[in-house]
Amino acid sequence: MRSALLLSASTLLISALTGCGFAAGSFVGSLLTGDELSYFDIADSSGMWSGSGVVCLGGDESLASEDGLYTIRGRFIRDEAAPADFNDNLIPCADEPARVATIRDDAGNTFRLGYAWRDSGGWDITPWVNVLEDEQVSLTVRQGDSEGSTSAGFGLTNSRGGLVYALEANRGEPGLAANDIPGLSYRVGEVVGTAQSDECGERSSFTLEFVADGQTITMYEGEDLAMEITDELMTVCTIASYELSGDCADPVQSSWVMFR
């Protein structure tokens, strides 16, 4: 019990010193303890830091998509805790969303974006969208290619075109596509280690690489870094970056969030 309490306290301390909550902290933790992380340490412990992303969309009116892409421009109404009866009639939710951002477009139609970041235990650690009420915004949401896909991603920009928030919830296939978020590109990097999972075969951990404004950052699962995108300083957090060899649902998870 004593060791468990000490571990929880150290996790809270590490979390407080990072920008990404409980899912981050492995690298900050290594700095605090003086230990060096190897690729094998990353692979073996990444399951502790790994989480999952959720992106879904609903609206009072139907909205046509272009190859799974929805674009909504209008006024930001509110960001709040998600209701139990969230209507995901446009893009289905893979899991219960934690937050809902409401936008009213120029024609007066109301759309609701459900989103979440949950840690490996299912706890909500979702950063809120930091936008003022009635601010003019543009929302881009894209669903994965397969029919009924619960992979999706979104980007929210302000009236100046600056990025405010983005979340990619890759569950077996990408949500966002190239150029969906102006000024940003990302890709899966190299495999940095493997470990055996309990039920789903070999778990391969890989890096995620982000490119913006001539800057490239490479991130491990559970890491957080700062990056400037369209003149906005963003906190970038990797939610999950792994592939399972076994026959399991959503064998590939490649998810991240960035917010200002």
C-alpha cells in the first residue's frame, strides 16, 4: 500500500510538471529521477502512458461531407461536459465523448463536436477548447475511409486562421488527411521497440513526427512538447502510437492532441 501511494504521488507530481496530464511524464520523470530511458524502456512502459482519442459529430441539420470531410464555419457557442444522450448522427462516437463544443453556422444551424482523451484506465484527461463565446471559428472534421468508421480527427481555427485545437483519433485507420490542418503535416515514424501484450500478440511502439513552419519534432508515446503552428504556440501530446500483431479490434492506434 505504501509503495502504491508513493507511486501515485510521484505520478501526480510528474503530471503537474507536464502539459499533458496523466498520459505524459515518462521523459520528465526520467529527468526528475536521473534515469536514462532506453528504447526498450519506452516499449515496455508505453502501455502505461497509452490512451485513446474520441472524435464524433452531430447536428440538428444534415450536412453533406466531401470524402468524409465536414467543414463548419460560424460562431462558437460553448464548450461543456458531454451529455449522456449526445447525438452522433454525422460521425459516430467510438466511446463516450468527455466534452462537447457547440458551433452555430452562418445559416443558423447548430453542430456539436464530441471529443475526448482517455488514459489507459479510461479516465477523462481531455484539455478544453480555449475559445471565447461568440468568437468566429472554422471547424474541420474528417472521418476515416471505411464505412461506419470511428476513426476521426478535427482541427479548430480562429478568425485569423490560427490553430486553436486539434485531435486525431486513429483507430485502425487515419482520421485527418494531409492538408486538413493548414501549416501542419504529420506521419508515423520508426518503430522504437516491441513488447509482448497479454492478449493481442506483439506490441510495437513507434514515434510520431510533426512538421510545421520548418520545424520538425519527433515524439514518443506519452510525450509532450511545444510547437509553433500558424503563429500559435501549441502544446502537443501523443495519446497512442503502437501496432498490435494479434487479431484485435483497432490493431493500430495513432492518436494525438494539440491545444493552445
